[in-house]
Amino acid sequence: MRATVLVIDSFGMGELPDARAYGDVGSNTALHICEHMNQPLWPTMKAMGLGNASELLGNPLPGCESVPSPEASFGVMKETSPGKDTTTGHWEMAGIVLDKAFSQFPKDFPSFPDSLVKEFVSRTGCGGILGNKAASGTEIIEELGEEHLKTGFPICYTSADSVFQIACHMEKYTIEELYKMCEIGRELCDPLAVGRVIARPFDGPVGGFFRTKERHDYSIALPEDSLLDHLQKNSVKTVAVGKIGSIFNESGIDESFHDAGNPACLKRTEEILGVAAEKNEFVFVNLVDTDMIFGHRRDIKGYADAVSSIDARIPRFIDLMAKGDVLIITGDHGCDPSFQGTDHTREHVPVLWYEKGGEVYSLGIRESFADLSASLCSYFSVPPMRKGCSFK
């Protein structure tokens, strides 16, 4: 038996009941993309029941409408944990429900506590930092990249998420040196309950800077076992693709593939599914481009096309699945590219559960992302975790 979860990063499906507390009333990633594109979209997921899932919230998707006989069980999930970031979303779908949100730095300069900056500069020997504010990653390297090249000071910035990000040009610092900076930053950010420290390498000439694919996330320590740990301890092989390994600090993972970008992650997933599972196996895949490249940059067409590229690969994945294998498609939060600002949005996420040869039914509106981990425990016939209610 093999279960594969594809997380379309930031693929939200409408504001959560508490969206007002986050400034996200009116956000709906999937709906607004469909409305803007005004054309047929995502035929595979449409046939699986993506439109049916959206209609559970009263939101028909133009171009990806509900179908009379969906091919997958369909539903939407609420996030119980406070927050709307990658770590919180992935952790909750893996059974870790947080009581308290990760801390966030102020958006305006100076974002970081003086004590953090002083200790970071002292321990890294970098001489100083640039930035020290919330910013778009692409915009801040354009703004400060030339000064960074002259001074050697790393560009440190945050966002609406709980992050401390460090951008360095590859002519000034090797990737190993940048990663070492991030390890120091991670240690310093632990007492502040910061969710992630992120390495943001970039290259190219002044006026033509571009971010490279060696991004690496350093997550805060997990407070308890995740689904990955739990399955591994119950003799289920666990495989991570993309930034899943970084999100879970490689804990509970038998094989971790740090492929960068959706094309590479989709290719890796096809390769994994192309080899018969020798034992029960769980494959956890993050497809980051929808969020990182298109959601935050408010590129509606780019986002729609990225989802289309995923949609086009799903039939091949299904062809490779054995009878009884499961493919789950979901998201971790929203990032409505039509919404104000450049931040994540507090939204429901879809869940499509395709079991080859299995029954199809409505999963309804689930009260927690953790219902996914509970359902996977049921699927693999392992003991339940503390959180979540199985829909199997």
C-alpha cells in the first residue's frame, strides 16, 4: 500500500471563519484565479471533484465546476492552529496542532531585536546586516543587492510569516557559508519562537539578480512526533520530496529528496511511483512554486498555469498506482494572488482523496487539517494519533 500527498503550496479555497483576525476577509485563492482566467481550468482535478469541494463552501468555481460523479472523495479542511504559514499548515496536516502561533517580527524597520542583530553579527563575523524589515524577496535583492556586493553585509529580512530570511550573493558567500549563517540564525531565533530561518541565495549582475534554487528552510524543532515519525515507528516507509524534509527537520523520514521547483518535484514523484512499493509507503510532496513564485508576486495567470502543470501530471501518477493505493491533493494555506499585499491568506484548503478502485463520497467540511493524518493512520491500519478525526 502506498499513499502520496501532493501539497499544492498556498492553494486555498476561501476564507476561514476567523479570517477577519488576519485581515483576510474576502480572500479565496482558487475562486479568484478561476474568475480572472475565465476559461476551463484543471480538467483532471475538476473530474476528481475540486469544484464539488468548493461548492461545499457555497463557491462554484467558473471553469472548474462540480461534476455529477466525481472520481475522488472530496472535501475542504479548516486550519485549527493559529497562523497561516507553511510550517503551521504542514505540521497540522501531519497531526501537530499548535496552541500558540509562531512569533512574528514587526514589518517596519527595524524588524529584528537589537540583541538578535548584535549576536548574529558577532557570531557570523559578517560585519553588519542590510534590510532589517519586511519585504518581498525579489524586491529586496534589487534594492540592496549592489550594496551587499560592496559591503559583504548579508540582507536579512522578514515577512508577514514567522521568518528570518538571509539573502546572499554567490560571489560574496558560498552556499556552505550561507547555510552556516542560517544555522546560527536558527539557534538565535529558537528562544523567540520563530517558525523558520530561510537561506535565500541569489546570483547574477546588478540589474539582473535572480534567486537560485539552493533555498533551504530551517524549521523550529517539532514539539512532538509528526505523522512521519508515527508511520516510521509503525513500519511504514516515509519519503519526502521538495522542502518537506526541511519543514520537518528530516525527522521521521527514510528518504528525503530536496528537489527544487515544481518540475523537479513532479519528476521525482513520478520516479517514486514508477517503482513498486516493497512495503507500506507514505510519500509527502510539497509543490512550492504556486506560493513562492506566483502567489507572493500576485501573478494570477502564472499561478493558474502552475496548477495546470500539476493537473496535467496527475493522470500519469494514477496510471502508476496499484489498486488500493491513494493519492491525496491538498494545500497548506492560501495566498490569493488577487488579494491586497503579498502575504499568505487564512483560508480553507481542498482535500481530494483518490483511492484506486475505492469508493467515492463527500468528505464534507473538516474541522482540522489533522483529519488528514488521522485518515492516513486508518488507511495504513496503524494506531491513531492524538489529534484529528479520520474520514475513512
